[in-house]
Amino acid sequence: MRKACVIMSVIFLLAVTVFTQDKPATAWQDDLDYMVKRIEIMHPNPYAFFPREEFYKLKDKLVSEIPQLSEMDIVISISELLANLKDGHTGVGFEYSDPEWLVRNIHLLPLILYPFDDGVYILAGLPQHRDLIGARVLKIGRMAAEDVALRLGRLNSHDNPSGEKKNLNQMFSFAEMLKKIGAVESTDEVELTLLRARNKEIKAKVGTVPFMAMAMFLGNWYPQAGGELATMNQAAKNPLPLWLKDRESRFWFEYIPEEKMMFLQINSLNYPHGSGKGSFGEHCARFFEALDQSAPEKLVIDIRANNGGNHVELPLLKGILARPHIDRHDRLFLVTGRVTFSAAQHLATVFDKYTNATIIGEPTAGKPNHYGSIRRFQLPNHPQVVITSSIDYYQDSEPFDFNTTTSPDIAARVTSSDYRDNIDPALKKIKDYERILSLAQAVALELEKEYVANGCDGMKKSYLSRKQELLNSGYNLEKFFSDFINDWFFANKKSTADYTDLLAFAYGECPESIDLCYSLAARLETDGRFAEAVKFYNQCLQLNPTCHYAKMKLGLLQLQGIQQ
């Protein structure tokens, strides 16, 4: 009897233990169901870029894994799940979540890492790590820095590859995410393999800090020396470039007399609507007064580090349109970057659509037509975690614009050495604009002559001999081909076969261009080359699943009995 009582007691204790373990797992599973249902209610079209059935498979997989995951792993997994929707406004809102919970659960490196095109570098950090700042990061823990970037990119919501790069600026510091992807074992200390001056490779073990000790610096994107941070460019012989001169001000401008240039930087659009005191309209009025007084030859509007705010850009747009002497491709320049997102993307889109501005810089983090206007909600059983969801669709561009970013007319990417030496490639390109434009025009003229004399083969050969010059200049190859085809080739083609041949060649040179891909598919369909047309219409849907024109074409071909 006594033995039976002991056995019953053990069974009861085991049952209590199992129930205690199951209860938190069930709470998270219920939260996950609630989150998905709420996003489906709030979001205009949550599965625009990712199939609902595939999303539910991933969601069900996460539900089954929850009992084996820690709280932080669950939250990161939710973030990874939502990243599949390819909407940078819909995801886990770490920045809006409970500060006490963030402090308890998240450890950050006391360093800010940045993925330049020539490698990952330590951009800034707390002063006690000054000796590491500016070094190239070869490995984070056991993983190559490039592999870390690739895996981290899948864990946070973004619209496109530029948005993915933008997020890395913060995610590289997130020790729990580094552990989640298998780069490190501990969130208390991270080993970095670094390449310092004169190609000296070192290993450094860096202790992490509580979330709030670094979080304040991460939203600045390009923090400068002074205060509590040391930076990789603080020892530069050159003065700070204009774009880094005043990162704290939302709106500021300066006339540069030696360049006859007005420089306007808008770092945030977080202004209330209206025209009252402190409004965006008031700032614009002050700006246009200074613009008219200085009478510059060029106006540069810099939004490369602007992550959004509100749609308040109309006073600026109207002021530009009212000054046709400024609204010219050789006088008005808009600088964009990987941080340009949300309301800043909206500004870029309307300026691209309604003005003659030449866009310089990096591709934006947002889509010209995009979802946005976030609303937040808490998970019912874990209210410390905040989720964000888009509730609006903004068709800022044409309905047939399926581009997933605004690409610059002339690329100007900042390398690690540019940043270290306080050099701004964007302003260099603007100063060199006439030469770059002349180069593109000269190459186009050569292609015309070669086509007349030697047909498509001669034209392609001529282009390939000058391609590197175009790339070095930053001139957008898609723009080059589109302008060449529309401005001259279409009217002067010797045959429709040549037209199809050039479209195929242009798309091969610009494989990310959905416009060239669609034009090629439509041309192949017109030529009766249906199997090839189907292939490229499907490629359009790979580039952007919302390209309903491609879906329509495929449906019509199927209706005609053309095999898909």
C-alpha cells in the first residue's frame, strides 16, 4: 500500500511537471494563431508576395517546434516566419516591445557592424573598444561574416534586398539572433575574427551589453563620433561630408557657394500633417526662401538615411514644380540609399514620377507601390511582445509598376574606404554628372552606328567593349537599354527578329529588371514563340509575384491551349 502511494505520488508529480511545461507552450501556440488571424484581418493582402498555403506550412511547423524552444527563440522564429511575407512594415516590433522584457532577454554587441559592398566592417562602438573600430569582420563566432549576413537577413521583415541590408545594421549586434543561426554558442560573449591595418588578422572576444546600452545608437544608422561612441571615420583628414554633418536634425540645408549648390537633407519625415508651427510645410517655406535668395545652379535633396515618417512631402514637391529652372535633370538631384523606406520611399516615388530629378545613390529599401501605415498589437498571452502590420496599400507609382525598389539613375555606393576617409561618392557623381551623361550618350551613338553597319552582333560587341566604362560611371544599365530601345532602336530596327534579339540581350545584362523581362515575354508571344514567352512570364512572377499582367498573360495562353 505504501509502495503504491509512492508510485501514485511520482506519477502525480510527473503529470504536474508535464502540465507546467505544456501550458507555456500552449500559450505561445495560441498567440501564434491569434497573430496570424489578426494580420489577415488588418492587412489588405498579407499573402501578396508569399503563398498562403506555404505560409501556413511554416506556421504549423513552428507550432510543433514551440515546446522545444526558449522564449527568445520563439520570438525570433515568429520574426523569421513574418519575414516571408516580404513586407517591411509587418513583423515583430522589437523597438515597440516592453523595455523591461528587452533588457532581460536581449544582449547586444557594444559595436555597430555595417555591410559595405567590399565587406563587413565595424562602423562604430563604445569607446572602450576603440582599437577594434574600423576593422574588417571576417568571422562572427564560427561563421564567415558573409554567411552570417545571409542567414540573419532571413530573420527580419523587409521589402527587398536593400531593406535586408538596412536591417543588418542592427541585427549584426543582436547576440540572440547570432545564437539562433548557429554562429555563436553564448550570448554573453562573441568572438570576432578581424582584419586590421596591414592585413593583420586578430581574434577578439567581445562581451555583450544589455539591450538599452546600445539600442539608442542603432536607429541613427550612421552615428558620428562624440558623446558615447567612437567611429571608424573620426580620424579622417577630410572634414565630415555634408551627408554626415548633421545626422541629428530632421531637416536642414546649406548653400555651398563654391559649387553653386544648395544641399537639403531630410533625415526623417516624422512631422504632423498641416501647415502650423513646426510643420514640414513651415520648414519648406523657410527653405524655399533661402533657395530663391541663393539662386543655386543645382539642388541636392538627400534622403539616403531617411527611414520614413508621414506623407507630408507636398509642400516640397509643389515648391520644386513651381520652379522649372530647378526642375531639370541636370539641376535637381535626389540622393537615395538602403535606409530610404516607408514615407521616404513615397517621397522618392512621387519625385521620380512628377519631377525631372536625377536619382543618385543606392536602391531604396521600399517598393514604389507598397503596403504600409503600420498598426501595432500585443500578443494576448505575452503582451511584452509587439507585432506590427500594414493596414494600407499605397499605389504611389503607376499600376503597372512592379519594381521592388527605386533604382538610382546613377549608382553611388559608399565603400569602407570612402566612409573611413569622409568621402561622399554621391556628391562626386553629381559633380561629374555631365561627363557621365556624355559617356552614356556616346556609347548609345556607337551602338547606333554599329547596328547600321554590322547588325545586332556588331552592336553587342560594341556595347561589351564599353560596358565596364558604364559600370564604373554608375550609369544604370537598365535605364541605358530602355532609353536606347525606346528612343532610337524601335524606330530604326531592321527586323522584328532584331528587336527580340536586343530585348533578350538587354534582359541578360539586367536580370533583375522586371520591365525588360516582361517586354521580352510579350515580344516572344507576339513572335509566336509561346514556350519561351511562358518561361519569361513565369520569371516575372519570380521577380515579383504581384505582377498580375504576367498572370493574366499566362492565363490567356493557357486558355488557348498553350502548355505552361
